[in-house]
Amino acid sequence: MTQTAISRTVLATLVGFIAIVMGFGLVYMIRATRSKPAPFAQGDRIAVGSHTVSFRDVEAFTPAQGGQGLAVFFRWEGEPPVGYLKLALFFKSHFRLVDANGKKYSAATAMSAEAFRSRQRGQTDSGESQGPWRGRRGGSASREQDPQDWVAVFHVPQESRGFTLLFDHPTPRREQADFYAAPLGR
């Protein structure tokens, strides 16, 4: 091969690489500059693959470390089972709160509603008494079926108000929004 042919091959490879990098950059910029979030309300079902998720309720509580806690309750429905740990990661990763001042808060943890209620009562998975927020997941998780009722737990400053729940949809369909917002009114 001559030096000119090698130079053309290297140049073509470099141009192809630059085009791929620019394509990924364009996709990232489009996703990062998406329009305003679509509104959703308590009880609205949002399709996530073959499943649906819906926001059910929000409760305030006082965490052991102080401040303010907000527990946001969800319903997860559909088949096939996803698995407890994947669902906990889903709720922790794709839902956030934003307060009236625009400050965003990520979920501290996510768990089945049954596990949350057990922790509020100060019990571990085995039923023995222990302080709140210790222990592992609730006993309702099975390999055959995912828990339907979930909680994402947020720790926020006591003075924060005017929360909105944000949902960053991981796999929106063509007719769905990438991003949803539901005012919580707290």
C-alpha cells in the first residue's frame, strides 16, 4: 500500500469516528434540552415497558436523623416480574423531588410499602424490634411476583415547601414524554 492510500484510510476512519461522536453528542443535547415535563396526577398510570407505574400518595414523617422525610407511594403493575432489587433501583433512580426554590432531591432509598411500614414500627424483616430504617428489605419480595406497592423515601430540609415529584422515564414510547411532573402540594 502506498503512503497516500494509508493516509486516505486513516483520514476516512478519523472522519467516521468524528461523525459517530457528533451523532452521540446531538442525541445527548436533544435529550438534555427536552421540553417542559408532561403533567401527571395521583393515580395516572404511566407505561414502562410491559408494566405501569402510578403515583398513589405522599406522607410526611420525621427521620431518626432529624429534618423532614417525605414518603412517596407508588403502584407497580405488570408481568413479567422484574425483581426486588431492580425495582428498588428503578424507584430510587428515576424519581426526584424539586421544591419551590428549584432545589432537587434524590431518593435516599426505595423499598416495598410493607418494608416501609415495618421500619416505621421499628421492626426488622424477621419481626424483631429495632430502630427505624435498619435492617434490609421487607419479607413480601418473592421470586415469583414483584411487590405492587412501593415507597421512595426522600430526606429534605424542614423549611422546604412546595414539592413537585419528577419522573425521568427510562424508556418512553414514541407517544410518551421523556419527563413527567406531579405537584405534591406540600
